[in-house]
Amino acid sequence: MQQDPLTSAQRLANLGDHAGALRLARELETQYALDGDDGATMLVWVRLCMARWLAVQQEPDRPAALAVLDAAEAVWRSPAVQGSQLVHVLGAELMSLRSFVLRQLGRAAESLAAGEQALDLFTELEQTAPEVLSAVGRVPLLLNRGAALADLGRTADSLAPLGQALDVLRATAPGGHRDIEIELLVLRGTSLTLLGSFADAEAAETEAIALARTQADRPTRHLLATALTNHATTLTRMRRFDEALAAVGEAKRVLRETDGAPATAAQRRRWGMPLSTEAEVLLAQGRRADAARSARLAEPILREYAEHAPLLVAGSLANVCLLIGEAEDDPAYAAEAFERLDTLNDLFPGRYEYWWRRATELVARLRPS
């Protein structure tokens, strides 16, 4: 019996052939669009699959994924789908995926709003059709909510959904979704560091690193590099500089072993944070020339990334300008860092306070007397 095209596309995606999966899905999209109301629910489903594959492929294209989700939402809101039995299932999946993609583009407020809609639809399904839900279905919704709250500066509020997600995951699928578990621990560690709860942050990050080291797949290796980089930031705030430098050095080795020399845009972007974090540690050690060298390597990566997703990279770019300004006593970089951080501090109170104060002090120090 011949496999249906959508199942074939899903199989290709599972094998990592996202281009092949998207090619089959686009043919189906055209077919279901021509079917009008009769094909509306399947058209939404195919577009959801396409958006997911665009967002997670080896070279993600999140703007394209969002455009596909916009098209899927337009059909989902049509009378043909709103009157179907699948409306809540499709809606929960749609809003959950929108929340993820919007968060990856740095549009945290919109991500949070989409996530709230997804949670409402999920709650309704729990009451009316629990059989269609997976045991861990609420976990990505809570993860996106926690991450979006943190990005909006509501750092303390982010801890509850991240903790709930971790509890649900471990209770319903222990050891079954290591990548999600690691990401939750990394996000939790970041929030705890921002709140000054360094011992708790260290515990979460250490656990994430230990779990990630047991996995060999590419996405988890990238998560390991992120966990190590974030851990280096926590250790720096604790003034454990040698350990921090070792952690960020391991993060760079993981990226080098996983991707080789960075050749693509996605590979280059992964180096932005390790390099800027390394600059932060070196500067704290008083190694200003070495710090400037690392920050200068990070700068073009972050400026290129900012052209693609300005809201997502705004804080990182401001921070690398601050590091160059501090390492080189450069008033132009200091002024750019202050301008960027002043804007961010107004938009997201609390999230950028630490760096804003540093930029304020640097500008004052470098101002001609």
C-alpha cells in the first residue's frame, strides 16, 4: 500500500531532509487550496507542518515560517474550519507554533499573546477531548510562555511556567524528551542568574550540561554549547573567572566539533554569544587586549544577525558594543552601547538593568573633562 504524501513528507523531515519534505508539502498545499472548503482543514495542517520544518531545519528561515503561519491562520479562521471538529486541535497547534516562531524572532510580546491563546485552547481540549492530547502537550506552551516573560523583563514571573513545564515533563515522560528538558533547565538558569540567584542558576545549568553531554545529536550539541556559555556568564557574575573561561572554551570546542569552521549564517550566529561571553570573562580578568579581540570577532556576527532579527539580537549587540567600549576605552562604542541599552531598559524594565548601569558608568568615565 502506497504511503500518503503527507506521511512521506513527515518521514523525510524525521530523517532531516526538510527540503524534500517541504517540496512534497507544497504540492499538497496547492492541491488542498484548490479544494476550497473541502480541503480547508487539511490545508491548515499541511501549512503547520511546513512552518515547523522551515523553523527547525538546519538553516532555519523563521520569517518564512511566520508567513506560512499567517496563511494557515487565515484559513483556520474561515467558517469551514471554525465549524469543524478539529478547530481547537488545529488552533492549539497553530498558536503554539506561532509563539515559538515569534519568540525566535525576538517578538516576545506577540509570542506571549499567541502562547496564551494556545494555552486557552489546550485547556478547553483537556475538558472536551482529552484523548487527542499528548501527555506532554502542555510543556512547549509553558516553555514558550516562560521564555517570552523573561525576554519581556518579567524575569521572576518566568520561573513558574518553566518550573511547571519541567515538572510535567519529568512526571509524564521521564527521560523521553531530553532536548526539551535541557532547554528548560538552560532557560531557568538564565532567569535565576538575572535575578541574582547564582547558586540555583549554577545547579540548573550544571544539570543541563550533564544531560546534554550524554546526547550525540546535532541539536543537543548546540544546546550543550548554549548551556556552557550561559554557565560561564553565571560563573563570571560569581567572580569564578577561571571556571567561566574553561566553560566558554568548552562551548567553542563543542561548536567546532559539531559544525566545523562556521560557513553558513546559522553556524556563524552560534558563535556570537560564546565569543562575547569570552570577552566578558577576559575583561573581568583584566586581559583587555584579549577581551577586545574576542568582542571584535563577535561584533560582525551580531550585526549581521541583527539585520535578520533585530529584536532578538538587540541586547547581545548592545552588550558587545559595551565590551569593546570598556576594553578599548572607546567613547563611540560606549555611546552606542548606552543608546541601545537605554532604549532596551525602557522597553523591558529590569531585563537590561545590569548592563545599562555599566554603560552609564562607562560613558561618564570616558566623557572629556
